[in-house]
Amino acid sequence: MKEKNTATAESAAGRQPCDPSWAWAPFVPDARRPWDLRLAGHLYRRAGFGGTWAELRQSLADGPQKSIDKLLRPASDVAAFEQKFAAADAQAARSGSAEGLRAWWLLRMLETPHPLLEKLTLFWHGHFAVTQARIQNAQLVHRYLKLLRAGALGRFDRLLETIVCEPAVLVGLDGAANRRATPSRSYAAGLVGPFTLGDGGCSDHDLAEAARAATGQFVRQDEFLFVQREHDPGVKRFLGEEGPWKTADIVRIVLRRPAVARRIVGKLYRWLVSEAEPPCDALLEPLVASFSRDYDTGRLVETMLRSNLFFSPAAYRQRIKGPVEFALGILRPLEALVATAALAEHAAALGQNLLHPPTIHGWEGGRAWITRATLTGRTNLAHALLCGGGAFAEPADPLAVAQEHGRGELAATGPFLLDLFLQGDAPQGAAAVVAKGVSQPGDPRQQARRAAFDIVTLPEFQLC
Amino acid sequence: MPANRRDFLRRALGASTLLGMSPTIPEFLCRAAQAAESRPSDDETVLVVIQLAGGNDGLNTVVPYADDHYARSRHTLRLTAKDVLKIDGLLGFHPGMAAFARLFQEGRLTVVQGVGYPHPDQSHERSMRIWQTARPGDPNAQTGWLGGAADVLWRSAQADVPAVFVGRIAQPFTLHARTAIVPSVRDAEDCTLRVVPRDAGVPPAAKCAGETPAPQSTLLEHVQRAAAAACVASRKIQQAIAAPAAVEYPPLPLSETLHSIARLIRADVGIRIYHTELGGEPPGGFDTHANQRDNHASLLRQLSQSAGAFIDDLRRGGLLDRVLLMTFSEFGRTLSENGRRGTDHGSAAPMFLAGGKLRGGLVGPHPDLSQTEQGGVRHHTDFRRVYAAILDRWLGLDSRAILGGEFPPLELFSR
């Protein structure tokens, strides 16, 4: 592809574009920045887990804004899909096994007609990062996950109000028996720390007062229960405001702090736009102002996805795929199904154990994903997914996908797979290696698998 | 010297077709591969921790055979002067621990006696968590003490992969880190690339011939560096696996795991902390409430034989001065037997340390058995003093930050 070098050249030359009016205006392709396969691939990686060939072709025809319409509001029957999976999730939760839930979630990510929703659910899971290791109750985790999904593209303030009374969160933060005599500090620390203001976002005194406000909260028989006599009814002084506060008041007061909107916008920017450099404050300011008015996550996500900045070199390949994104980025384009229970184990070994974030701070992400050991693990996982062996009895079949799109003959398969996985934006040498590999004598099915393996182990494929 | 660089990378990375077509290699990548190839490792210390799950009976491990309280309290499990491998007039090793007794004689084994913590908890889960996090007052501690050490090593860019768990159980919380990703592997093979990608992680160099660096994003460079290092490390580990062992490792699970660890140490890939275990998933095999004698003996035999082979292997390979091995268990056991030829959950117990830079011998007196603590041995040395010594003086980290307090390090190491 001819345009492939322009992006990297621009990003090296240019600094972070700090002009918010340009950055957040909707992207309109022109001769200098045409709508091409490369950008369609970028959109489908960020707003989902990688596009299929049909999705990428359709997106090329639709242009960016219409593609984003479809990602935000899929035309296909999401309700039917949700129904099918809701039953499966509930079943897995009833069996008491978090492993089952984890596997179903991965399968949902793999098959969903609304990948953006799962992408944002994953974001909120890393934000409201409680772990099954502490909760030890698959039913509660199931409810928590449902809540995250329901609120993923909704209003953050409402999500926060509900999540802080959610049994899984109370148990996960050691606040499930919050007595007047022993207010749970860790519950309050989660609420006014990582959930909203971040660590050190308020004083120790504020934290202690928030802990008092939360007394009387219990989890009994898996349900939230407010016990009046265990609640400290006294006046609390939280962030300068005095009153007989309860948790809902703490939430209300904390949401008035601009720092909360700034932090969520910053985290979403890192999730959707770029992990490379922290953005300058001026760049995010209009988004923060808008978000703090009504905390509408859906609109914020939409603004980011539609923007000039999102389709610029400042965003293109400026994230590192997490283990789940890496694995699904191989499987979704190939429309392949695998045993997701085993896949969940692999993701865990690579540092992303779904439903078990390492700490209340969630996953660090970015550069932390990539070490010598995790790259070795990712390479071995790619091999297992594409060439079989290990837990995946039936490897994916890249040749069949190429054939389906009329690119099954020897000379065409390698370039097709490069387009599918990297939209042709790969180092020249890599293209030659892949083409040469496919054209060697041998079983064409295996050759295609090997070619796909060589492509998805390129450093470029680790970028999102 | 583009040509030399290419030759070097071809050797280092096991070479790819891609390299053959590239006129030059980016400087940074060459440095990354070179750094991975020859690291200044002589002063890089390594810690190996063995978790003994279930609560090891310290009194039948380092046996106070001449103590009357011991003799009176152990009707079926008592080990006498005839049974033990004597250390002195009071103490002796369990008869199954010949290798430990020998290492002790050689000054390569230290026994820290009477180790525990105030207000001992007798639940497996809670006490294990206390030993794993080093935070007795905080059941909500978010990371393990070695996970904390791994985070520090990762953040300071001293180690890309600071720690690893080698074993077949779920990764113990000891290694739980906030940021660093600590791999769990079954053996050394798990740390290698099953198939090396033809590209071998090396970017095209066609465009960046000459002096100008490639216009790459820094995230891409980060991945490329790791990819180059992964190839080098994988090859070094494969070489270490292929090398003949200097000693014979007995066919026991712990021994095989330690053999893997010895190979990884020999491969010299920059891992500073290794963690493995004996006793299995908690509560674990050391939980000897009934018919303790044979079960306990077989575990101690496995520990001693395996660690003995490991230490000998490292010594012959000239690596022992860089390695420290440590054992711990969540608690000791009761002084008295429980009527089922077993013992119940106790409190303090001895810890073992082995390596080439230790003072050796006994650290601290044997606890006074006339004064028990919840039926177990009363501790006189806080386990965090051992951790502090290891963090400060062995790994070169700041123990106060990791342990969340000041604990005077024990004098363990020779100068």
C-alpha cells in the first residue's frame, strides 16, 4: 500500500496536536487524508476487536461517519443476541464458576454484533476493578458485569450511583458489613479514589468522613441491605460540605468536582485514542466541560471516535493491544470460534485475567503489557490458535477465509492476510517474507496458517 | 558497521529471511539485542523462594531432641538422638534431611529459628496471606511482598521480567503485583518460543539505511525491543536446557522444578525472583493432622534432596554466589500431638536459607518450649526481619517501602 508510510512520518514529525477545535471536529476525508482500508482497520480495532473482511469492505464503502453510526447503533439484532447470552451467563453464574462466566464473556466479545459495547464494558471493568478472588461469588460477579454492560455507554453518574451499592463491589472492597463502630476504609478509599477522584484526590479526613457516611451498608443473602442502626447519622464534613451524609450524598458531592470528569475523560482518551503521550489539558478541556454537564459516556465516546484526532497519526497505532484484544484480533477477522475457557486462561497468563483485575487500580495497560515473557507467550498463543496444538484442537483456517473472498490462489493469499490483519500497513520486508512463505511448496492450508502466524507476530500487530 | 550489525543480529536472533534482505538494522534494536545477549550479570542477585503449604512442623524438621518438653509432648512422632542428624547437643535435622545437614556443615545453609509474628493467626488462609503480603494488620493488602518487589524492579527498568512462578498450582499471592506481569510456567521450556516467527521481530531497515533513525513510534520501538529480547532469551534458555546437568536431580516434582530454575538462572535472562512450592495447593501437604510421620518425612526428604541437588548444581556452575534460596510456611505446629498421630496448627517455626553468600549456622536461639503460644512455639524473630534482610541486602531494594514499615534486617550474609 502506498499510503502506509505517511502516518508514521507525520507522527514522528508532528507533536501532539493541541488544537481542540480541530481535534474534536468530525473527520471528513479529503485528498490528503483519504478514507482507506488502513483507517477502517484502525476504527474496527478501537471500537471493537478487529474487523472481518466484509466489515472492512463495507466500511470502505460507507465512509467513516456512517461506519461509526453502525458501530454505535448496530443494525443487526442485538436484542436477540443479548437474550441468548444473558441466558448463558446466568447459567454459568448459577453453576458458581467464575471460569464459566469468564469464558462466556470472551465468547460474547468474539461473536457480538455490538463490539463497542463489550469494549466499553471491559473499560469499566478495569475502572471499577473488583475481583472475583475477593468476591468469591459468581452470581454477584455476574450481576456486576451486567450492570457494567447496561451502563457502559450510558451515564457515568448513574453507573456510579448503582455500582457503589452493588453487592459485588461492597464485598470486593471489604465493605459488606459496614458497621458504625468500624467504618470500612477500603470501601471509601475505592469510592473517592480509583472510582472517582483517583488516589490522593482528597484528604485523609475526607476519606474518613466518606467511610462514616457509608456505614450501615451490608450484603445479606447476596442483596444490598441498609441497616439504620449501624449507620452513623452524625454530621460529616466531606470536601467542604457538611451534612448527615450517606453514600448517595458522597457520590453527589464528589460528582460536582471537575476532577472526576477530567479523570474519566483522560482514561477514555487513553483507552480509545492514544496511550503514547498524555494529552495536553487544553486538548481535553472541551470534552471535560461537556462530560461534566451530564456524564454522558455514549456522547463522549461518539465524539472521540468521530474526531479528526482519532483518525490522525496522533492516534493511529498509538495503543498497545491488551491480551484479550490481541487474541480476538486474530480470531475475529478470521471469523473463528475457539474454546474460550482455554483462551481465558491464556489471557490470564499474559497478564489479563478477566474478572480478576490485579488491584483496585485495574490493569496498567500500555507498555506494561509487553515484556519479553508476554511477547513469548503471545507468540506461542498465536501459534496455538492458528496452527493448533495445546488447548485449541481446531485451529483457525485462514485459507478458507481467503477463498471465501476470492483470494485463495497461491499468490493472493499472503497479501490478502496482510490486508486483513494489518490493512497492508506492514514493513516491506514482512510482505516479502509472507508472500515467499505462501508460495513455497507444501499444503496450502498450512502455508496460509504459517503466513497468518508470521503476520500476527509482527510488532505492528501488537499495536491497536 | 551495518554488515557487522547484521551478522551479529543474525547470530543473536537465529536469523530470518527478512534480515537477509535488510541493508541495515536500526541502531536501537541492535543495542537491545546486544544488551539481551551479554548482560552485566555478575552482581545481579537471584532469590528463589519455596512455599511449604499447610504449616510445616518445625519441631520435627529441626528437632530439639534433647529438650524434655519436646520429648514429653510427642508420643508417636518423637525423634530421638539416635534418629536425628545432629547439629549440636540440643538440635538435629530430621533423618530424611541428609543434604540439608551436609549443606549446614559446609556453611551454605542457615537456620533462622523461632520465626513468626505477633498474635499468630491459626487459619491456613489468613496466616498464609500474612506471610505472602507481610501485612499482618491488613487482610485487604493488594499485593504480595515479592509482587511489590517485582513492581519496583519493573518500574525502575531494572528488569523486564523481574519475577516468575515455576510450578503447577495457581500462582501464590506472594507474587501478586500491581503493574508487573509475573508469568507462571511449569518448566523452562514454557519460557521459550515454540516457533520463531520468520520475521523475528526485526523491523525493516531498507528505509533507514545509513545514519538516520527509522521514523518509528516509540510504542512500536518498545514492542520491537521486547521482541528482539524475547528471541535472544528464548535461544539462551534453549541452550541452557540442552546443556548436560552437572549433577543428578532426583526424580521428584520439586527437584524437577528446581532444575528448571537452575536452567533459567544459567540462561542469564535477568529474572531476579523465582518462586516455587512444595505441598501443593493450600491448605497443602504439610497440614499433618493425622498420621504425620511418613507423610512429613517424605516431604522433608523431597525438600532436602531437591534443594541439595539444586545448590550443588549452582555451585559447580559457579553461580551459587549469586543465588539465595528461602523456604517459608504459614505456621508451625503444636508442640503436643493430637491423639491422631498428628499435630495441629501452631505458630512459630524455623526458616531455611541456602546459598553461597550466607554466614551459615543457626540464627537465634531455639525457642523456649516451656512457654507455648496457642499450643505452638512462641516466636522471637519477626519474619519481616528476614524479608527485610533479603530485600535490602540481597536484592538491593528498599524494604521499608515494600514492607510498609521498618524491620531491622537480620545479619544473614557474609561480607
